[in-house]
Amino acid sequence: MATTSIKIRILDKEYQVNCQPEEREALEYSAKVLNEKMEEIRRGSHIIGSERIAVMAALNLAHDLIRSEENSKQDSQAANLLHSMDSKLDSVLTDLTN
């Protein structure tokens, strides 16, 4: 499958990146999120150097991803518990009406 080349801009620096055409939008959005996080770190701290800012941004984004995955697992466990309780209530109600 043919790749497409796009330019992304992060911390005032342009990068040429290859990707599959169907992944272009997601890659551009990812670059936007990364740039925003790096700009936030640069403005709000005394960290100097784009490499250090990139590492801090990566750590922050990884932490956000892990927290999101944990919340998703908790939501899934709660949904399973509610489904189980619903099934038990349906069973009890069926028994009572028979």
C-alpha cells in the first residue's frame, strides 16, 4: 500500500512524516496534541531544550493514557456488575410472577 508524506509542526519545527493515507487524520491530530502538550510544558516550567520537553510531554501523555485505560476497566467492571444484578433481579421477578 502506498504511503503519503505529510508535514507536521511541533514546537516551531517542521517534520516530514510518512503514513498510510487512512492514518493521515489521526497522525495530524496526534501531532496537534503533542505540540499542545509540549507548548504547555514550555510555558509552564523552567525546562529548557526541546528534547527534555518532549520527554516530559511523552511521560504526561503516557500517564494520561494509563489513567484512561484504568478508568475504562473500572467502567467495564461496573457495567458487568450492573448487568449481573439486572439478570438476578429479572430471575427473581420471574420466579415471583410464576
